[in-house]
Amino acid sequence: MQFWIIQSLNSLALGGLLFLLASGFSLIFGLMRIANLTHGAFFMLGAYFGASALRSYPWLNFWIAAIGSGLAVAAMGGVLERLVLRRLSEKPLGQVLVTLGISFIISDACLVVWGGDPIPVSTPALMRAPTFLFGFAFPTYRLVLVGLAVVAAVALYALLDWTRLGAMIRAGVDDMQMTRAVGIRISRLFTAVFCLGAGIAGMGGVLGGPILSAYPGLDADMLPLALIVVILGGVGSLVGAFIGSFLIGFIYTFGSALFPDLAYVILFLPMIIVIAFRPQGLFGRRPA
Amino acid sequence: MKRIAFLSVLVAGLFALLPVFAGDFYINLGSQIMIAAVFALSFNLLVGYAGLTSLGQAAFLGLAAYLSAWLTTRAGLGHGSAALLSILGTILVAAGFGLIALRASGLGFLMITLALSQVLWGLAYRWVSVTNGDNGMTRLSRPQPLGISIDSAASFYWFALIVTLVSFILIAIFVRSAFGDSVTGTRDQSRRMSALGYNVWMIRWITFIYAGFWGGIAGLLYVYYNKYIHPTSLSITTSAEGILGVIAGGSGTLVGPIIGAALVTFLKNYVSSYLERWNMLLGFVFLIIVVVMPDGIVPGLHRLQAMWRARK
Amino acid sequence: MNASNVYALETIGLCKQFGGLPATQDVSIKVRPGERRLLLGPNGAGKTTIFNLITGDRPPDSGRIRLFGEDVTNLPTHQRAHRGMSRTYQIITLFPHDTLEHNVTLGLLALRSSRWNIFRPTSKDIHDEARRVLSLVGLEHLADRPIAEIAYGEKRRVEIAMALAQKPKLLLLDEPLAGLSSAERKSIKSLVASIPRETTILMIEHDMDTALDLAESITLLHYGKIIVEGTRQEVISDQRAREVYLGH
């Protein structure tokens, strides 16, 4: 019983992290039709920024480090979008290959700067003690992580549904030609969304630090998970990213615990099944 | 077609002379180029001819390599049967991957091929009991085709040269066949092709499987050459090198990928001897090629030349 | 069913909605073999949508489609081509970097079993037939030029040639006169007029004047619904037809 409870919490925590990763990817793909293969690297970069900042300045507040890293990664994302991706706006293939190239550069640069050993991130002091619920001891931080993912989901939902920016994003995802025709400044919208997606991923990297740490190869571990979540959940759908993240979180955690050798295979089975019946994913509008 | 066959045999004949003039280092480089060339040709079937950009061809290279390694070391099979079964297994997996990936097109297809090949990569890392994980499988042997040993650098080089020549000719025949015409048709106007009466999905699926087949052949060459296999063969870096060879040389042509593969292999070897930063350089080369010379080096150079002349 | 009762094309209650907007509303058309039918209507009337439903580009929300008596509603597009359906597009969708001959060759190859041959190139007799088809539309002198290099009017002729090459039983022409000069229009009109009666023609046009010469009967659409149907004379003199066009 303990096993199931703990693994369930781990699943939820992983799902929460995946949501932070996948929501940005899904938004960027849905609006800009860019499969941003740099996304895993953004996550890792955020993790490294946060981890090294916390290591060098132990007095630094964990949450400030997370937000700061997120902003730093968002800024880098903006530079990438404006300088490079915008030049390739007519060539989706070129954009993808460029994001792939940038991911290689970032991951190698991280190796150079921070070396090959993982940098652990300590759980924020207030959350080190376990929380007792229903007679079980839960790692507090994981509970908090789930809560943060829900907050992020609500915040994104609010952004999309209640703000003008959100309305423009939704219009763009639905019908780009129409949105342009109506006179909305697409280029600024794109930069904003790309920064947002990158920033959330970067922040996610730090928030995931206490569980995953920052290590070389984190990007390669996270990117396929983001891909699977987005393909399964449906491109451009926030709901799809939310449900997909937790679904994958559960499948991956339990799969790894029960069949450690085949965890990766178990991971993509739901994606295959969903695609076989609904090529557009669970909540997507049209096929990826 | 006869002209292509004749010319390629001629060129191959010229390259066969390399071991006479050069030492082992360059002969081995030549072998590596040929493995990369077959891999790039397999990639190009999808990218250049079918218009399907995949980032998961490494799956077939690595799968065939691992299957061959496992069948010869753990199952005790001879190289002949191991090769046959490896390619058969690779074709089956390619058929399966194709069924899944072709549910989408364009970027969705790309993402699915990437996800699928990453899954194989993760499997190779984790399923340690079968694949030996991060340690890789070592001390593999090379086959003895027709009883001839290919253990020396020169003898392997000639073996790889023959395989590359045969693959080039067979792919050329495929591309120039009636079916090949339908493949390029689906690349350019898939909706029109459907309306004309072509089964676009079937055309793509068959091409996908054929590309997987040649990826597997490259994988066999790869594992025979290295006598060692490691999960990196299934990594996105391997796929990236392959696709870089295709776009650097110029996709949609027969010879372009070979030239591109040669360039990438040269670059990789050159860089490895001086720095450890191959991944970073690969990323930069991607950037430069895609932004400055998206059609490939040869057309790109022509354009730069024209721009330079216009400045004067 | 008596052979003489079989319609070349029959649609029964076709309906299609796009995101809540009805594009096609309960469209039932009966086209007799050999007929020259015009689908007329102002822009946005849903004519191309009906074409897309007939060819199978899009599935209908409800309704059935019969091609020479056979229910093809669930048949994929490429198989409808094998049942004798050909179409041209409003926007030129030829293969721009290939020669005219290659374009027509692809059209001819589509219905032959040799299209699956992975060893032999497309046979010479198909190439010869392609040149013959091009000469029928007066374009043989351009056979070896890439599509991108020829004039717009000539591209339209290639489109029609490609469709005719397949000797279709039902030919769907989507605005074949769009964007053409008056001289080019004349040549396309005479080309269409010369198509033998073995081919039934269903054509879309939104400009009343230019298209009327080609049509024997007209189906007038507005907002996805059939307003009037009948011979040329009947439709022109109908009050409802004038209402539809008065606002434009």
C-alpha cells in the first residue's frame, strides 16, 4: 500500500514537471508551428542556472532562483526567436533543424561550463520535513510541486481565456491567416509566446532540481517525454498537455518501478494507442 | 540508368585504389565515410525523395547493429544468418514505426519518428541484461563473406566499397523507377496525387520501410567496422549527423548525400583530433547550413559566388 | 437497376459543417451521363466544398454519394479516381519543377499497375501517350519545359489535359476559366466543348456570363443550399437567380 501511495505521489510530481515542460512546447508548436527541439535544453539550462546559483549563493531563496532562471531562459529564447527563427519563418523544416542545432550547442556548452558531474539542488528548507496525511509520510516538496503545476495550469488557462494576449494566441492557433488578416502583430506575439514557453521550461528545470538535479543529458531525457505528452495530448491544447503530462507521469513512474528495463517502451505505448485512433491526439484540433 | 551504373562502377574503381597509396588512418576514414554515405542515402530516400523529414533513422542503424551483435554473441548464430535476421527484424520494426509515424505528416511525423527512435535509445540504455547498457557490446567479430577475412583495414574498406556501390545503384534504380516517380510526386503535390489515383499513404509507407532497410544495412556496416556497439548509435546525434550530410550535400539528388556524408565525416574526425566539442560544432554547422545554405553546399556556394560578383 | 436510369453522379442529402458554420446543406444533385452541368453561385456559396465532398477530400457529415450507381461515400479519394473520377483545381496544383510531359505522365501512370514497379522506369509508351495528350491541347511544343516557365493560361490547359488523359467518366472542373484573358477563355471553352460525351462534366464557375455557354443545365447554390436547378433558360429567367446575384 505504501508503495502505491508513494509511487502515485511521484507520478503526480513527475506529471507536474512534465506539464511545465510540455505546456510551453505545445503552445509554441500550436501557435508558431515550430517543433522546438531546444525545449529540453531550455529545461536543462534553467536547472543549471538555478543549481549553480544556489550552490554559489546558499543564502539565495529557492523560489527567487527559480523565477530568475526562468526569466534568464526566457530572454535567451527571445533572442533565439528574433535572431534566428524569424529568418526561417517560411521554412518549418529549417526551424526544426536549427532548434536541434541550438540544443546541441546548449548541451555541450553546459558540459563545458559545469562539467560532467550532476549538481544537486537541495529541497527548500521549509519543505524538508515530511507532511503527514492519512497516516502516511509524504515528501512535502513533491506535494508542493503538484500544487505548483496546478497553479501554473490555472494561470496559463487564465492567460489564454481572460486576457487579450491569450485571445490573440487562441486566434492564432485556430486560424493564422485570419489572425493576420485582422491585423494582429504576429511577430510580437510569436516572440512573446516563445519567451513564455522557454521561461516556463527554464523555471521547471529549477523546480525539478530537488528531484532530478542538473546533469548532462537532462535535455535528452526530458525532450522525448515532452514530445510524447504533446503528441498524445494534442498539439496546441493546454488541457491535452495537462492530462497528457499526468498520464505519462503515472505510466512512466509505475512502469519504471515495475519493469525498469522496459520503462521506455511502456512509455510510448499510450502514445501509439492514442495516435492509432486519434491522429490529432486526445484534445488536438488537427493532426500534428 | 546504364550510364549511372557505369560511372559509379568507374568511380568506385578509382576509390578502390586508395589503400595502395594511403595508410591505415585514411583507409579507415574512407570506410567511415562509406558507412555514413549509405546512412545518408537511406535518410535521403525519406527527406529528399518522399519529402518526409524524419529524425529517427538512427533507430534502424542501431537496431540492426544491436541485433547482429546480440545474435552473434548471445545466440551463437553465424554472421550470415545473423545479418539476415537483423535486417528482417529492422524491416519489421520499420514497418511498425511507419504505421505509427504516418498517422501524421510534416512536423508531427518528424516528432513521432524522433520519439520512436529515442525510445529505442532509452531501451538500449536501460535493458542492460540484453544490451549491456552504457558499456555497450564489445569484442564483436567481423563476418567472413565468401570465406574472405575483412579484418584488415584495407580488406574492410573494399568490402564497404562494394556494399556502398551496390546500395547506390539499387537506390538509383528505385528512385528512377515508375514507383520512384510516384514518390517524388507525393513530395511535391500529395493532394493532387491522391486525386490522380495514387495511394499516397502506401507509397510513403513502402518508402519508409525501404529507407529503414538501408538504414539497417548501414548499421551492419557500422557494427562490423567498429566491432563494438553502444547506445549512442541510436541517439539523436547520429540521426542529426545523417540528416546534416543530406542537407549539406543537397537533398533530392543521388550524389549529394554522399558528398555531404563525406564532409561531415571529415569534419568529425578533424574536430575529434583537436577538441572534444563535436556536439557543439555539429550544432553550429547545422545553424550555418540551414540559415546560409539551406539547399546544400553546392547550390549555396553558387549563390555566394553570385552575391560576391553582384557586390563588385 | 436499369442501366439507363443510372446517374453519372448522384449526391443524396450532403451536409457539411465547418466549426459550426454550415458549408453544405442537404445538397442533392443528379447528373446524367454525358451531361454538362454547371454549379453556379457567388463566392462562398459552397461550390468547392461540394467538389471536395464528391472527390473525397473531405468526409461529409451526412449524406451519400453515388458514382454510376456505386456508393462511393466511404471510398478514399484515390480509389474514386480509379472508378473514373478526375478533377482540376481552382489553384494550379501542378508539379512546378517537372516538365509538361512529366506532369501528364504522372496523370497517366496513376491508373496503371506499373506505377508499383520499383525496378523499371515509367515505360516509353506512357511518355509517348503524354506527348499525344499534350498535342491534343496544342501544347506539344512546350512538352520539355518545366511548368514554372509557361504562361498561366497554358498551365490551365495542362491541368485539363492531365485530367482528360485519364479518360475520365466524370470530370470535375473547378473554375477552369479563373484568371484567364478573354482569348485564353475562348481556347479553354472550345477545349471543354470538344470533350466527348463519354465524359460527364460537372463544372464550377461563379461568373455567370462566361460559363453559360458551356453548360446545358445549371445548379445554383447560395450559402451551401440549392436555390434553383434546371436548364440554362430556366435558371436565367428565374427570379430567385437574379436575387442571388443582385447583391454582388
